[in-house]
Amino acid sequence: MDNSRRLSLSTTSKISINSNDNNLHDNLDNELQAKQDFEVNQNDNVEPSSRRDFLKKSILYSTAAVATVGGVTKANAEYQVNPNNLPPHNPEWGLKWGRDTNHSPYGYPSRYEKHVVRREVPWLTADKKASVSFTPWQDLKGIIVPNGLHFTRCHGGVIDINPKEYRLLIHGLVDKEVVLTLEDIKRYPSVTRIHSFECAANTGMDYRGPNLDSLQASYGMVACSEWTGVPLKTILEDIGLKPDAKWMFPEGSDPAGVGRSIPIGKVLDDAMLVYAQNGEALRPEQGYPVRLFIPGWEGVMQIKWLRRLKFDTKSWMVREESTKYTMLMPDGHAKMYNWAFNAKSVITSPCPERDWTKTKKGPIIIEGIAWSGKGTITHVDVSIDGGKTWEEAEFTSVQLPKAVTRFQFKTKWDGKDMLIQSRATDDTGYTQPTTTQLRAARGKEPIYHRNAIQTWEVKANGEVSNAHVYEV
């Protein structure tokens, strides 16, 4: 193997945030106003380096943590300690009556968890209607994301629908065209499945280089929930599907009228009409009262506020599958119909929001999540030296098809720099590519379906930043 290496110069982001860190705990519900000075510098004309200093020199450093994401979490994780509440004293909460048992008929988290919220990247979208808010994986445990923390991606804002006025039209190449109410849909036999859910642009901001020092902003467009609804196959068996129906077009009733063409094979495989998430009715931002759910495929195909399903012989070539959600390849052609997600993983602890600045040297546990839209995660490896060596991680949760899986890796930290990575493999035999491999195959412009191995650089002082390791 050629031992030469090439350095690709860093991409930097400069962001100025107007906020008062001292009042963050009391003002999380207020909209955080940001003024951005966003600058990107790139230079790929570099000199080769030797294997010895490869790991030292072949890293892309992201120099600006996004204060609206990382800073909030860190600031609100700090609460003053009253020594009188520590042993051997009797704590104040045990010396007086608590709130009434049903003080809150719909429960809510402890006020000490108020920092655990979805967040936006203010400069990412032109407005707050066609926008996205990100899941805070740095603050979560397990594989199920609470409904209030599941990331939200909308193209025309969040709408409210009276369930009594809800109607779903099913038409086109079916034997019997129908208009179903919510109650009609609920009369069909239901199923409950646990699956991950990912936006095609998740981690897409890092295609050209490390952009944001934030797990939440980089990986927060994936979540995992328990979904309840009716298999579409059940309804189609009831009303009849004509043999020449090859595609389905679902359309939402939001102002954007989002729709995508879906091949009939997937429709009859595991597509669902979903009306419940994690045991309760869908939230408005997740498509209440009914959304389409297509396990393992792009989030934009999981049409919210579903108003109709049309069946035909060909795809529709609508906006969200022609001018959008296509991947621009190095040869200038756009790759279309990029549906299912390949295996992917990321370390959730440590990460920029949850660093090791207060961690003692010695034994330590590295934690992460892995998922695949094409199968079940079967193997995860972890590297602490930027991919020079790998060791197998252990699973700490169930391993389900097309769902998030938890893993951990036990090691020791000696207070020196680390380059921490994870690499997932699913039961199709597919293994995550390196950044170099993905860039060679797709270039820098695709935006969507980025699943390269993620690197967190842990510095000697415990700070964690986003980094890319390239090897040529």
C-alpha cells in the first residue's frame, strides 16, 4: 500500500450568537435569536505526509461550536448544590409535603431536565416554517426517543387537523375507490413496530468537511419510536389493487402538499398508516392524526397529515424527487430515487456537548448508537486512534430490524488526545465507509444519505470537536 497521505485543509464556521448564558435556564422557552457570520474556507492543494504523522495531520477541524445547540446543553447541566441536602443531613425535599399526586394530569419532565429539548440551527433554513428541529441524542438513553424530542422536519409549518374532519382518499388503480375517516382506519387490525426514522439530510452538512461541533445539529435528524397503525397491505387487500398498479403517490394536506412516488413492492412489504407513536396519538408536528410510515426509507417519504393515496403505472416525478432529494454526483449527473438508508453509527458520549473536561483519567465507557434502513445492526467496532486499529463494541440494547441499537466500548483514557470513531455493520453484510471512501464514490455535493464514519477528536483537556480523517 502507498504510505503517502494527503491533507485537506479545514472548513471553518464563524457564528456569533446573541444570548445571555446566565439566563439560559430560565429562558429556554424563549426563541434564541442569532446573528450569523458564516464563512467557509476550503483548500485541497496540500503536500503529502508520511504514515507516521498521518493521524496528526490528516484531520479536518471544525472550529466553531454552535452555541444554540451545544452551549445550551452545557450551561443548563450546571445546577448549584446545597450542602445541606447532602448526607448526613436530611434533604429539604423530605421535610415537607410534595405536590398533589395528579398535579399535572399530563406528566412532564423534572425541571432539572429542562435543558433536554429539540433545537434549531438558525442559519440553516430561510424561515421557521420550512425548517427542522433536532433530537438531543447527547441527553438520551435507550433506543426510544420521547415524542416531545423526536426531530421535526416541516416544509410548510405545523398544522392542526380536527380528527372528526379528517378524510383519506384512496383512488387510482384500485378496484374500489374509498374515502376513509380516522375511525374507519382504526377499525382495521393494527400492528405495532419499533423502527428508526431519519431525514435524508441527516449529517449532510458535513459532506464538504466538518461543519458543526455538535452531535445534536449533525446527527439530530434521526430518531426511533414505537409506531402503531394499519399495514397498507391490509387495506389494499380489502378494497382491491389492480395488477397494473406499480407506484403509489401519497400526498399531505399541509400548505406544501408534500408527496413522493413509492414503488408498489415497498407499499405491500411494510408500509403503514400510522396514528399512534410511543403509545399515544401522533403529535401535530409528527402528522396528527394520520401519517404514512415507510420503515427504513427517507423521512420525506413518510408523508404527514396524509390526505390521499393514488395508484398508477408510473412515478409522478414531483418536486421532492426531481429537483430536491437527489444526489449530485461527481460526473454532474443527479442520482434519483435514493430511498433506503445504509448502516450508520455515531458516538454519543463523548461528543462536543458531552465532553471529558471534568472526567478523570482511567477506565471510561464510550457509548453510541447504530442503525440501518436495510436490516439489523449485527456488529459495531470502535477505534480510539482514528481508524488505525479497531475493537468490537458490545450491544446494550435489543437489536431490531430498521431500528436504533445501543452499544458501548470500555477503555482507558490517559489524558492524551484521542480520535474516536465507530463503524457499524448490518445483516446485509454492509459496513460503514470511511470519509475518504464515501467522497471517492459521491464527491462533496450530494447532501443526502451521508453515512461516513464519524470522528470526534478528544483533546488532552477533554474538549471534543468534530473532525474528518482522510487517507489517500
